[in-house]
Amino acid sequence: MKIALGYHIQRGAWGGGNQFAKSVVRVLEAAGHKVVYSLDEEDIDIILLTETRRRSPSAAFTAAKVIRYIIFKNNNALVIQRINECDERKNSSYMNSLLKRANYIADHTVFVGSWLKDLPLWREGSHSVILNGADQSIFKASSRSYWDRTQPMQLVTHHWGAHWMKGFDVYLHIDRLLSKKRWREKIDFTYIGNLPRDITFKNVRHISPKSGAELAMELAKNHAYLTASMNEPGPMHPVEAALCGLPLIYRSSGSLPEYCNGYGIEYNGPDDVEAAIDRMLVEYEIWSDAVKSYPNTADRMGQGYVKMFEELLVNRTKIVSRRHVWREPLTVLLNHLSVR
């Protein structure tokens, strides 16, 4: 089959969406399928809409182009919208409506986390949940560091985005904790990635953004992983850490519990993160052993997409017959007038 992926893959460190695109292309091509990045060809079987913001450098095409393709070029292509964003993630006020507007043309919606299904960002109907997975040939536990209890536990986190919602309330709290001798004797903490312009750590080690093998090598130097991100749609960062063999300390927010439950310790925020860290210090061996079976690999994710595509194509005739592109002319127009 031929799949049009609506994502321009970026070089270097570029966040979880970029890692998704690289991984799913690798799995699809290994299975003998062809992936294209435009809507120029007339025999596309599947259109995977991944970005609704036309100004995004990663957007290969948006919903407006998909609508025109279906109307004027190939009515037999099936349209799947992958939803991995929401307003709740960054306290924005436009993303949910933009996603819901684009969802008008989707024959099927795939979410990167079950939590997203309950938000007002889609029109409901045929849908799946496929969790993100990282490349297990890069992120692997073979080179990880084990904590032998003779030194402070090395904690780490990493983010491409520098938004406050990535968890800086907790990271700054840990930075303050590390000004106290009793905490410096327990832990060290490293932040890999971009920082908001107004934030400078005093005690947390800061490393510039990394990706791929360089990131995996940096993660493997540590003993456990702590994420404080809020309202994450489908986090890639704890997936990469878990595959590197790092047990997780994760915030009870967004899709983090769905990705992390069973492989670490949950907490709510600055008020109880200290207790979660203390618990990891006590239970490290338990969680270090549990994370060895972490399942969210790129291969598993990619196979999920292949299976979904194949199942939809079996029912293509029925799906296309009930599609009525002009059922809401105003929505068609609004998709073309979107300024974002």
C-alpha cells in the first residue's frame, strides 16, 4: 500500500512527533509499503494527517489539502487523523478547535493516548489508540548504569519543548531541594533540553538538547528518570528512558500514567515529589527489574499502524460510500480559511 505521511521529518533534536515519524516510516518501509510526503500522486491508499497547523515546519500537508485531494484527485484514499496535541498541553485556546475542524475529513481517528478521547477535539466515530514507541535499536538497556547505593542516585529528564507545562514547577522545586546537603547526598538531577528564557538552574545540571544515539548515551549514564510534564497527549520522553532501562518517577497527569504505570512511581506535583523520590531510593531494585519488560517499542507502534491501515483498507468500499465531503460546506470552507 501507499501511505501519504503529513509530516516533514526534521534533522537533529526535534521532539516526540519527529521520533514518531522516523519510526513509523522505518517499520512501514521494512514491511514493503511505500511512504510519500505529499499529495501529488493519484494512487495513494492511506493519508495520515499528523499536523493541522499549516505554519508548522513539520506540516507536509493540512486538512484543506486533504479535502481537495479527496474531491478532485482520489476519492478512494482513506484519511486517518493522528491526534497528539491538545489545548490542555500548553494552556492554549485554539488547538482543540483546529483539531476538531480537521477531523471533519477523517475516516478514522488514532489517538496517542486514551486520555485524549475525552477532550473536545474530535467529532467522534471510528477510532483507535496506539501508544508511541521509541527505536529499541537506539534506546536500549545494555549500556545503562546501575545504582549500587554507594553514591547519590542520578536522576534525569529531557524535553525538546521549553514550555512551563513541561513540569518546571517540579524541576525548580528539585533545584531548590539540591541546595540542601541532605538532598545532595541522596540525588543528582540532570535536565537535557531547552529551557524557558526566564529559568536558570542553580543546582540542576543542564545539557543542551540531544537526539538519537547521543541522547540514549546521555540517558544511560543515569539511574532513574523523573518526568513532571503536565497534560502530555502521548509522551515520548519516558518511553525512551524506560527502554534505556531507567525506572520511572512520573506525574499523574495526561497520558503519563497510561505510558508509565507498572514501571515506576506516580506522584501529583511539587507537594509529593519528594516522597516519590524517597520511595524510589528504597524500591530502586524492584522498579529497575520491572522496567526490563517495558513494551512500547517503535516496532510495536509501527505494527499497530500497519494493522490499522490493513483493517481499514479491507472495509474501504463501505467507508468511502458513507463519506459525504460536502455535508457541512461551512466546515470545508473554515478548513481552507484557517490562518494557523
